Amino acid sequence: MAVKRQISMVLDLNKCIGCQTCTTACKLMWTNRSGREYMYWNNVETMPGEGYPRGYQKMGGGFDKDGALKLSKQPSLEDYGIPWEYNYEEALMTGTDPWLRPNVKPTWGANWDEDQGEGDYPNSYYFYLPRLCNHCANPACLAACSRNAIYKRQEDGIVLVDQERCRGYRYCVNACPYKKVYFNEELSKSEKCIFCYPRIEKGLATACARQCVGRIRWIGYLDDKDGPIHTLVEKYKVALPLHPEWGTQPNVFYVPPMSSSKFGPNGEELDEPRIPLAYLESLFGERVGEVLETIKRERKAKNEGRESELMDTLIGFKHAEMFKLS
Amino acid sequence: MGMWKLKRRDFLKGMGLTGTGVLLSGNVWALNRLEPIGDTLSSEYPYRDWEDLYRNEWSWDKIGHAAHCINCMGNCGWDVYVKDGIVIREEQIAKYPSVNDKVPDANPRGCQKGAIHSTAMYEADRVHYPLKRAGERGEGKWQRISWDQATEEIADKIIDIFEKYGPGKLKTHQGSGNQSMVRQSAGNRFSCLVGGIQLDGFTVVGDLNTGAHLAYGNPLESFTSDAWFDADYILLGMINPNATRIPDAHYIWEAQHNGARIVSTAPDMNPSAIHTDLWMPIKHGTDPYLAISMVNVIIEEKLYKPDFMKEQTDLPILVRSDNQKMLRESDMEEGGSEEVFYHWDLNSNKPVKVKGSTGSTDKTLKLDNVDPAIEGEFDFDGIKVTPVFEFVKKEAAKFPPEDTESRTGLNADMVRREARRLAEARKAIVMLGYITSFYSNCLFTGWGYALALALTGHGGKTGGLDTSWVVWNHPRWTELANFGGKKLPRYEAGGIGEFKRGNMIKGARKHFDNAKLKEAVGFDLDDMEEMMQESIDKGWMPYYGEIKGMISVADNTFRRNKYVDEYRRVHLEQASELYVNVNVRLDSTAEWADYVLPAASHYEAWDLRTQGFHRFCNVFTRPVEPIFESKPDWEIMALLTKKIQERAIARGIGPIEDGDVTRDLHTIHDDFTMNGKLMTDYDVTKWMVENSPEFGDITIEEAAEKGFIVLNEKAGTNQPLVKDEPYNPFTAQTDAKKPYDTLTGRITFYCDHPWFMKMGAAVPTGRGTAGPEASKYPLAFYSPHTRWGIHSNWRSNKFMLRLQRGEPNIYINPELADKRGIKDGDTVRLFNANGEFFAQAKFYPSIPANTIMMEHGWEPHQYIQRKPMNNSMATFLQPLEMAGGWGHLGFKYAMWNANQLAHEGSYDIELANPEDISFS
């Protein structure tokens, strides 16, 4: 490990309800002001889907097999979604506009394809994927910054863009394959998720995690054998990084989603999950099937009244204990 | 580790930026007097002072507490962060204690709407000052006036109405927007004192689970959400908790991780269905057929549990074979009770009187040494009698899953398997959300599932029906809000009041084909009108007729009612003398008022709230002062009553006779404030905290410091709220053998009310809804609750809208869209006999191609041309829900009266004509 310690997050997609409380928590914490209005340092997207920014998975970035940075498309403001405003005053208070509407015709937003997914009724499928900066062990943003203004904090591995040193060249925006670095046009600086370090330093979990009402997020240090991250990532190996093939070595991990069975022509249940395994493997790598089997086995144990440390961890009996910050 | 450094130049070259970019960056370093840094990945970065930038953004002056007092059963405690007198953000308190170590704790209750309220409270639709209309009603022209002027003019108008028309002509309905104790008490106490009309808040919006009331005698006795966790079978019967029960949903998925099987029945694979072990894609509105088919399987495969049936249900109660009426004591004895019934005791082979019924003096469910028969036919002094269960069997036998498959669209083998799983479960819960009661067959859905659960012994700690509401015992609140019971508002049947006063029959007659309607739901509009009139005439359901003035509090009545243009027209016409709206924002109802009085929002007043699926009372500590000239509801009513009292005295008005009571406008302020004792929101909060037994010994200072109070055992209404156990409903019945609040004292599956007999509904059965079959319009349509608002609250908040499509949208299957030439994002026109509305089309492959969904709650002023969905939505009432004079059936506020229905109508769809949707 390049850093002394690495803080990390695990998200259980089986518990994510798509409520966007994390998104709004982050929004009011950091991005409802100062040129950050269009940014969602944390967003939740419906998968399969275009995501945020639109089509980011196909833009490129990250590293190739040889460890070389790969070029990507620079997202436009339309790809992120224009943060439209409303004519409250004119439509409601002065009666000068006939109805309340956005000031631009909405054509895209951070959650535009909510609940859409793929497949045909009744064999459609979708699930929610919350995303934040992965605070990678090998950050492409950091590698691409010609100013050396992006660094990893040695004490916790949080990746930051030095807001004094940054000159707004946007190489980092291009290089990050997750498109989790944003350009602040007002300030001419690049900004991104800071893993709420001011909170972490005070022993408080990130806003997205502490405010997650689905209780899907755990935070801790990767090397802490008594912590939840180690239990889920190392011990039971049920938490996987998103797109490991992009080469950045994310420190955010996901428990992949189970799904109910598909239906046959007579409405009978087939022995085939509605979310194709191959699709999940394209996101989380080849171990998905194994992880889903582990969860199935451990759920069965709980159903039969046997102990399961794994499921007890995933249940997360005490909210405060989902975060181990020392 | 050096690899990426070597490659960077290639990367930059690729971006076409090497020349200037790299050179420039080198120059800037020099100019900046910063040395280039070699390795920012694995060595300590030297220039970290800047990090204070973000640290400084995370700062505040003080933290207060609040929940949100709207019609959401979340009720979540928040820390409210204040800086320079402005609320900058909120974050869940997240410190609720665990009930016990085996159940996940309730933290951090909250959702995305709560998390952005600090933006909504400062939005430009907030009402800042008392407003008086300066043009015609609804014209959007306002004059700012003083509180003194506003309250004086309103007071005089109210007195005028009393003088001109007498009492009973004021509709003072307080809507579901005020669910917290202090706010709710303000409006309700005012209604008590003036004798205003207050409609049943459940049925006005179609929220009452009438099937649950019919079965259990109490639709509001349900589970706290932590009691879901130890279930091993949960059927999300008609509910989408991931979208509409956000703070509680985690318990379902934690139960799943704990080994429970989670199943959903829903027409669309909604955000909850995606996580279930099985999604049953049921055809819209056919749920009673699924329930009764499950009953069919349970009976046919003998999966039922006779012990539970005998003790807890009316299934062994004897029914006369000759007239299918329950055998009553009055049939057998001179002067006998009509509310005492019989079992056939297999031990003595004799009939015995049933203990615990309404007419019985022995209030217990204990059978002692009686073994009541549930099957067979017996002779009782020449009268042939047979237990209720025989009738249930006979009816259920008509509905094997193979036969209902064509209605429900559900594979029969799948239904059989789920019936078995429900029967085998240790603790099974069937959850029915408020969408259930938006359908005309709600009664049958709730009743059918109650039967499936009772047959399989699921009650109390072994499960039961979750009706999405838990009511706690609050004697001081009840006393305050109802003026100690000394004077009451004119409580009115909600669905009936809205339907009649809103002239909704007109829309129903335009939309539905009467003959087809009768075929679909078992009655037509003539039957319905006749039965409604009978119900009113017989005094089963109260309806108070024409109004002259309206004071609307926390109610978006011109948004939520169906056939709404006509509804609004009639109300404004009747309330010709006065229409006052008390509101935090200029919603679609406030827009039409004569006067708008600005109310304080959630973070601007002291208050308490317990309603929710949990045992916590959240404390609102007025983190900031009311913005501009807004005032807490209590203070508004105190001011208004002060003026009424002053003006009444000045005008020489004394006590006004109103039936058994007098309306004393000349002392109304003294009465309202308990002679000056309760003048402010703080006074009331303090009084409530310090006098309510369910809060225990706690001071307001302690409560405010913490932000919440844990309710003690006295909070349970049906049984004590046990300190270290989740709350399961009806354990007083299953464990302590206390009778249910029903005619027979038992869970009821036989109703010999003449209407139920006439309509073939003496026992649970299958029943459909109107839908496309009863009209000319081919597409089924439903408008469920949304994850993006609580009804219209936060529906027009820009932070919420930016995470949606920015404007009202419908959900359409791409296959249907393709047939109609509609692309995702297009504006479409939905139309039927009652009108049209426009919305953006959003593709949703998880909905059937013959169905359109639109989440409800959009403000009429958000629609193109201000044509809201509700205007073209026709509705009617289920006549059986208006039945009375039979045991526990009869008008009971929040318990039994007819729902306003929302999902019976249908539509057709086409691409919108560009000229119709332009903004001009």
C-alpha cells in the first residue's frame, strides 16, 4: 500500500433503496453553492443505465493493461445535466407566468433514467448503484495532474485536489474513468468528493454514509482486522470494486445485488436470475457469482437459525458500529 | 510505481495539450513559488494548509432539533444547523436507542425530502406576510396586509356567517399536513369551538383500510417497523416501502438478510419489488382475487390452524341455514341480545353462548372447556345452524388459483407455493399500504388477506396485517385537540363529504358506463347514490351539507380531490362569504383564497410528534424564528380567536345555541388558550411534555436537549408498549385474550348486514375494480405515492426536481410508446371523457404495456396550462364502506367510512400537439 492507512467504504446494493438521501445529504453538505451546483460528488444511478455523467462508462479514462493512462471524452455540462431553476416568483406571486416550469427544457439530469433498467415486462431488471470518489490506490486523476496538485493523504488515503495549487487544466476530469472529478467553472478549479475529511477527522462518518437511511454503507480502515471493511472485503470477500479493469484500484466496494427469477411464457418462475450474471460480471468482475452463492448460503443459515457472522455484519444491528474510524 | 509518471506525457499529448499545457504548467509552478512535487501518491504532501478551506465550510453557530409535521409516517428526528440565523442544512440525530440487541436500531431515520427542507423553507413559494387578494379569486394578485387587519376582517366575516346563517356553515377542515401535536391541536381546537366541519382525514384522501376494520375492528393497530425484522415471511401486498416508507424500509431488507422470504405483488416491478425473492406481477386492481385464491389453497390443502381459528375468529360462530343470518340470543330467547352469538361445543355436543361479543358480559376470548365446531351442520331447537367457516369454505372454493389466473395474471403454481409458504411461516406479515384503499375493492383486499392470515394462525407475535399506521395513546393531546370532549367539530365522513360537496358524481357519470361498472364492481352509480343517501338518512354517516365559509388549514384540497375543477368551483361558490387559507407556501389551494395567513414551517415552531412506525416522540425546538411575518399555527389561532372574542363582545354577540352546546364567540379566546395559560407554541409543548403520562417524568429542557423522548409502556393503546420488545399488534387479544372491538369480539369474517348480504359479500370474496373495462378508455391508470414528495410537499422543490425529470411525468412501457409514436422525454397528452393533461413520457419497461402510471402529488400549477391529472380523474365511493348500524360498522373517525377512490378511472394517450404545450 502506498499510504500508511487507507480508509474505505463498503456498500451493500441489496439494501440500497434508491432514495437519494445520500445524494441530497452530500448536496447540502458541499455542492449547493459556489459553482458546484451541477455536481453530485455522491450520486445514485439506476443500472443498467447511462449513469452520471451520461455515458461515463463508455468515455474511457483510467489505465490500460500496461499501466498507461487512457484518454477519455471530456463530459459536457449537458452530460451532467443543467441545474435548472424555476419561476416561482412569476408563476405564483406575481401571476406573470402561466405555470411553474424549469428555465431550460430538461433533457438530462443526474437521475434521468431512474428505475428504467433493461429487459421486457415482466422480465425487466434494474438496481441502484450509489457512486462517490473511489479514493483509489492508483488514482488516474492524480497520475494525470500536471500540477501535481492531487495527492493521497498518508494517514487515511483520501485523495484530494489542492484547491490552491489546482489551475483547472481538467486532466484529472478526463483521466478519472468514473468521472468523479468535476470542473468548477466559477473558480476555475477541479473539485471532487473529499470523503468528508473534516468529519472523518472528528470521528464522524461521511454525510452520505451516516445519513444513509437504508443503512447500506460501512466505513473503516482496510487494515483493521476488527472492522467491518475487513470482514466484508477480506474475510468473506463479498465486497467488490466497480470496474476493476479500469486499473485505478478503488477503495469503495460493493456487495452485488441478488435478484428474483425470470418468468417463462406461462408466468412460471425460471431457474435464472433476472439480472444476468454476465452483466454483473461486467461491472464487478468475475467473482460476482461466487459472492452471490456465499450470500445465499449464509442467508439460508440464518433462516435455519444458525449463526452467520457475515449476515449479522450485513444486517448492521447498531448504526453507529457500521463506522469504525479509529 | 514509476509507470504512470512515464506515461503521463503520452496522455497529455493525446489530449492535444502537451505543448502549451505542460510548458504553461511548468511556468505557473515557477510563478507560484511552489516547488514541483515528485510523488504525491506515496509520500507526505507538503502543502496541506489549504485543507482548512473545506473544514471551514463545515461550521455553524447552533444546532436545534425538529422533525417534519406533514402527512408522512416517517417522523424522523433531525439536527438543524443554523448559521447567521439561517438554517444551512439538517442531519438526522441518529441516536435512538436500540429496543434490544437482537433487533437493528432505528437510526438514522430520514429521507431525501427531510434532508433538503432547509432549502424549501427559503424558496420563493413561501408565504411571507398575511395576504389579501387584490383581484378575483385565483387571479394571482395579492396585497400585503398586517396581521391585525387580516385577523380583524376574518373575525368579522366569521361572526357575520354565524349571524346570517347560524352555526354549522363553516368548513374548518384541517388537512393531513398537520400531524404534529401542537399544530394539529391548534386547528382542531379552533374547529371544536366554532363547531366547524372537519372531514375524516383518512377517507378524504382514500387512506382507510376498511377491510382491516371490518376484520379486526381497528385499522390503526399495526406493527412498529422494528417488529418486521423477526418475520420469516413478508408479503409486500400493496406497498412500495422503498419509495414510500424510506426510513423504515431497512427493516425489510435486514429481515431478508436474517433469512426471511420477501415477496411483492405489484403491477409494476417497483423499487421495492426489485429486491424481493419473488415479484408477482399482478394485474392492476385484482388483489382480492389473489388473497381469496391463497385462502382457497390454505383450505383445500388443509394448511389451516384450527386452534387459532376457534379462539380468535368468528369462524366457529353459528349461522342459520334458513336465512344466512348469524344466530343471535334474540332468536332463541325473549328479550335476548342481538349481540350475543353461539358456538357448537363438540365436547358437550350442545350450543353455547360465545363469550366476549359486544353483547356479552364476559369480556374474554378464553374458550375454557368449550371446543367449538368449525365444520358441520347442527340442529338447535329446530333451527339448522352451521359455523361461519362453512360459508367461508364454500365461497373460497369458487376461487382456485387456476381459475383466477386469467384475472390476476399470476401463474397458479406460483400462487399455490406462496400460500404454502405463508401458512408454514413462523411469523408472516402482509403489508398493505395506503394505495390499497384507493381502490373500490379495498375492503376485499384487506379482508381477504386478514382471512389468509387468521386461517394460518398469524396474529400478534406470529404476524398479521400491517396497515401502515400505529396509533399511540395520548390523553393530553386528545383532550387539548378536542376541547376536553366538551365541544366537538362537526366530524364528517371524509369520502362522502368530498364527493357530495365536490359534485363528483358529475365526473363519474361522464366517465363510466353504468352497466359495465356494475359488471366490474357489483354496483352502478345509481345503486351507489341510493345507498349513500340511505346511509346519510339513517344517520350511519354524517354529512353537513352546504357551507358558507371555509377556513382551510394544512390541506391542499384543490390539488388532491378528483374532478377538481368542479370541486373547486362548488366550494368557492358555496364559501362565498369567506375563504381563508393557513399555509406555509402558496400551494394550489392557497392560490384561490381571500386571505392567506403565513404559517411557520417545521424548523420555526415548538412542537412534538409521535405518529410514525416507531416509539419515539420527536421534539421540535424552534431552531430559528419564523421567517418574515409567518407565525406558528397555535399563535395564529390564538390571534384569530382573540379578534373573534373582541369583535363578538363589541358586536354584542352572546352564546349561540348549537344543538346540545353553545358556540361562545365572546369567550372563544379564553377557551382556546385555557384562560391565557396556553398562549404560544412553547406553552403548549411544555404543557404536553410535562403532563402526558406516556412521556414519563421528563422536563421540556431535557426533551429539547436530546431532541426526542422514548415513549413508555403507557403509550400502547391496545396493550402496553413493552420496553424491550418491538410492538406487535393485537397481542392483548392473542396473548391476554381480550376481545377485539368487533361485533362478535373476534376477528370477523362474516357480516350479515343487509347490504353485505345483498351484494354477495357476507364473507371475503373476489372483487374487481372499474378500470378500462368500465369506460371507453383503454389504458389502466394509477397514481401511487411518490418517493419524491409527501403528497404535494416538496414536489416543487428544485433540488428534488433536478433528480427527476424537472416537470410532471408519466411512466410508460416502451412497447406501448412505440405503438403510439412516443419517445422517451416527449410531452404526451392523456385524455378521457372528463378532460386531458400533459406530461413528459418516461420509459419504464417494468410496467405492463396496457397501463400508465403517474406518481401523484404534482401541484396543479406545475402542469402545462395548469391542467392537473386530478381534473380528468373520475371517482366514486364503495357503498359497503358506508354501511352502519351493524356492530362495529358505522361512522367512526379514522376507522370506518368510505374512501375517496383514486385508481378507478382510465385514459388514452397520444403525442401532445406542440401548440397545446407552448408556454405563452
